[in-house]
Amino acid sequence: MSNLIAGQDIHMSYGGVVPELASRAHQANIVPVADQALKKAGIGVDDIDAVAFTLGPGLLGSLLVGTSFAKGFALARNIPLIGVNHLHAHIMAHFILEKDKENRVPELPFLCLLVSGGHTRLVVMQNHLEMEIIGNTIDDAAGEAFDKCGKLMDFPYPAGPVIDKYASEGNKKAFNFSKPSVKGLDFSFSGLKTSFLYFLRDRLKEDPEFIIKNRNDLCASLQETIVGILINKLVKASQQTGIRELGIAGGVSANSGLRNALARESTKRGWNLFVPPIAYTTDNAAMIGITGYYKYLRGEYSSQDTAPQARI
Ligand code: KG4
Ligand code: ZN
């Protein structure tokens, strides 16, 4: 009914999220945002049946703010408290139904590529509350590859959307970056970051303006490499599991290169593809809400002594 986000521009000038500043901003924003969300939905606190919150994984200081707020709200209203796993919620974003809108939702089992800032995983969803991880990164996440390579080109944080924008004007075959060979359905991105670093270092020695002159082509080629690694494993996972009900989730699923490549692959292979609206790819409240809803239906509540966890 409403889905509000309070962004934190403060981190841009530091080139990454500063945990203490993030918690302080959460503390300052949480009451006004909850208040606005109710207003936008046109309901009052009495209309709320349960409160869902992010249990983790994430930055502990920020998680504590949300957890404390949710506990206080649940206690004051005497309603169920529901802790939600952030990564589960990214995938559950596919099941969001908006008021007065009709959209398709995946049938189960559903195979989802979860690509966020901190995680890159292949997940099979058996039912709304049970999932199996069938592939995982052995080092960096795809989002980190975007962010760290972007940092090397002096882009602001998060660099993913910036690279996406410049890539659309560049030649994706201009440069060749090697792809890792990792067995099975696992991923690796740290080698790409290192080879990108050495590549830039060598080229900058020859021409200090190399990045400025080749910005679009660098972004397009880098994006093409990351997207190629992701699609390759998704194809493999679909073949191994026999699942054709497929989707992507998490911040990197906003990437237009990934979306276009997937659409092509999907037509070729006869997948039933689910790509979330952009608003439900990067972190958002609606994905926590929909996961809380399914847990509510099953009576999976959290107790008041639940503690958030940086890693789950
Ligand atoms: O899921 P998310 O919002 O937060 C986490 O839970 O981590 O993901 C953030 C990540 C960042 O690494 C950011 O650079 C990346 O998503 N991202 C993108 C795009 N939009 C966000 N990466 C590539 N292309 C984009 N358009
Ligand atoms: Zn996220």
C-alpha cells in the first residue's frame, strides 16, 4: 500500500557505506518514514496486524535500529513481531502484489539468481518459506565487482548504476577481461577485480587519460564480462535442476545489460522469466512486507528477545 525509502547520500562522499553514519541516519529517519508510510497508505496504526523487520544479514548498527523500532511497535500495539531474512526478502520481491494491479508471480519451484551488494547466489525456492542454495560466490559478490571496479575508475559509490549508464554508450567488445573457471554452480569475482586493476595500471602508464578517453567502452566491456559470468551459471543451474521458472533479484538485477541478456537467453531457451520492477530490485520495504506476510500466514513469529544478526 506504500513503499518508502530514505536514501543515505552521506556515504557517496566516502566511497562506501560508513557503518556508524548509516546507523545514525537510520535512527533519525525511522520514525518519520514509518509515519509517512502510514499516511501514504491512508491507514492508521490500529489497522496494522503485524510488524515485519529485517533480522539480517547486514550492518548490525542499522539492523538494531529497525529491530528496536519493530519490537517497540509490536509491544505497544500487542501485535505479532516477524523477523525477516534480507536475502529471502529480495527473492520474495517476486511475489509482491500491488493494490489494484495485476502481475504474474512465479510458480514453484522457482530458480532465482540473487545478485546484491554482498551476495551472489543461485537459490531454488521450494515454497515461500523454504529455499536451497545451490550456488554461491567463493569470494566477492557481483555487486562488489561493479562497486570495486567503479572505484578504480573514480566513480562514486555505489558504482553499479554508474557503470550501467556509461555501458549503454560503449562497445562491449572493446576490451577483453578473463572469466574465472569455477567448478559447478559457484561464482568468483575477485580475480576479475584484480585483472581490471592491473589492466588499468598498465594502460594508465602509457596514457594518463586512458580512463577518461575510454570510459564508456571500459564500462561496457566490464559489464559484459560480469553479465556473462552470471548468465553462464544460471543456464547451467536451469539445465541441472530442470527448472524453467526463472528470475533475478537484488540490487544488481537492476542492471540493464543483465536484463537484456537474460531476455535474449529466455526466448532462446523457453524460460518463464521473472524480472522485478526496478523499485523492487535494490533494497526496499515492500520485499520485507511480502515476506512478513507469508510468515504471518504460517504463524512464524519472532519473540521479543530476538536479536539481529550481521551474518545469517
Ligand atoms: O540489494 P542491494 O540494493 O543492497 C544489498 O543488499 O547489498 O544491492 C546493492 C548493489 C550495489 O553493489 C550496487 O552497485 C548494485 O546493487 N547495483 C547495480 C545497479 N543498481 C544497483 N549494479 C549494476 N547495475 C545497476 N543498474
Ligand atoms: Zn539488499
